[in-house]
Amino acid sequence: MIKTIEIIGKQVESKTGNKFVAYKAVMKDGAKIQCKFRKECGNPKFMRGYIDVESTDCNISHSSDYPTLWVSKFTNEREYQHKDEVADLF
């Protein structure tokens, strides 16, 4: 079963000065959880968008203080389309 997941990326810098993009995944209820991608999968091209993931290619880890969505492979990515018109928002 293919799931479409909204992701939001943010450029951050570690204490040692390394820069990277930290991702959050938006769940159905609007809550955001940390999202990480396996090295062989690669990162999405967009800072905000949608990815399609087979349900067998992702899992949620509860081994730290906050849950983390791990993605091992995504099939499609689309950039978030910003809505400028008020009529489109409501």
C-alpha cells in the first residue's frame, strides 16, 4: 500500500559546524514527527513537499525520546504548491 507523506525540511547547523537538512513528517492529525532517510535512499530535492512511500519501506522508531519516521525508499516526490488566493484556503 502506497502512503503519501508531507515532509518539511529545515537547514540546520550542528555544534561542530556541519550543515544539513532536518526533516519533519506531518501525520494525519497534523502532528509533526522527525523524519530520516537511509543513505541508500537519498534525501528529497525539495524543502517542502510530498513523497510516496510503500508501507513496507518505512517504519516508526520509538527508541528515543521522540518518535522518528525512517524511510528506506520513496518512489515519487512532488514540491508543495503554495496557495496564494484566500478562496483556495477556505
